[in-house]
Amino acid sequence: MVTTKWDGVTDSEEILAALMYFINEKDIAVCMAKSYGDFGKDMRKAHMNGGKGNDKYNIFGWSDRIDVTLHSKNIRYTVTWNKAAKLLHKHLHGERK
């Protein structure tokens, strides 16, 4: 398996799907009320040292990053909490407009 730092573009739809699977309704409410920077800090506190997985991807939150494994591509991306929060924030705010 290849592990690489996520560039913010490659496989972004799959990364977004994994992140949406990882978070919960409480996270979405926080996201809607805060900037993506503050949301990223809250998300890190809530999900550090926790993970989730299914047949499409595994996702695990570390203190400094999130690892997202895409099984179909046999690749693991390391994603900063800030980049993850920015992607989710943009998606969730755009989805509600």
C-alpha cells in the first residue's frame, strides 16, 4: 500500500465521502456555526485517536493528521485536520445554500 500526503485535489471526492462517513450530526452542527479553522480544532478534539471503516475506506484520526485509506485504489492519504475541516466546511456550507 502506498502512503502519501494529500495534495488537496487528488481523489477529493473519495476523501470527502470518507470524511462525511467519519463525522456525525454534532460535528455538522459545529461546522455550520464556526469557521473551518475552529471547526478543525473541534473535530480534532472529538475524533483524535478514533476511527471508522467499511469496505470502501478506513479513516483514523491521529493528533496531527487523519489517515484515509481508499481500498479501491490501495492508497492511504495523510490529511491535516485543517485541510479536512476546510473540505468539509466548503462542502457543507455549499450544500445548504
